[in-house]
Amino acid sequence: MASILGLTAFFAAIVVLARAYRNRSRDGNKELGATPRRPIAISSFRDIDDTLGNQSCACGGDFRLLGEGPSVDAPDVRFARLECSHCDRERIIYFEISATS
Ligand SMILES: [Zn+2]
């Protein structure tokens, strides 16, 4: 019985480690601001406008802002949802706002 519990705990630990590795790999390969776990740190809300103004789509088109709001995944993270005016590709950029005044 003890070996069954030990084996179950062992496999549970492997699943937890595999998920942590997968999440780290997935977010680690993403550009800064591409996920709530890798937000762009800002010191002022004006930094959001500046960052959004510098974005362009891979097709060469300009992004327009569709919406902005708080992230449900992290309390100090806001997101901005953009859409390319040329190819309609959507992009979401996340911002860490805990240092804003
Ligand atoms: Zn585009």
C-alpha cells in the first residue's frame, strides 16, 4: 500500500514539474508583453500609449486599439487589445502597472 502511495506521489510530482517546465518554456519564448506572466513594466500610464504607438504588424500595417482593461490572471496587469488595420491580425500586449503613480 505504501508503495502505491509513493508511486502516485512520484507521478504527481512529475506532472507538476512537467507543467512548470512547459509554462516556463512557453512564456520564456514569448516576446516581453505577450503574456500576463511577461508584462512590460511601466511607470506611467502614458508609457502604454507610447508603447502602443510604436507597434506595427508583421505585414507592415498599423495596429489600432480595440480595447483596454485589467487582466483576470494578475491584479497588477492591464492589457491592450490591438488589431492590424491592414490584415486584421489581433495582438494583445500586457503591462505591469504596480509602479505607476
Ligand atoms: Zn497586419
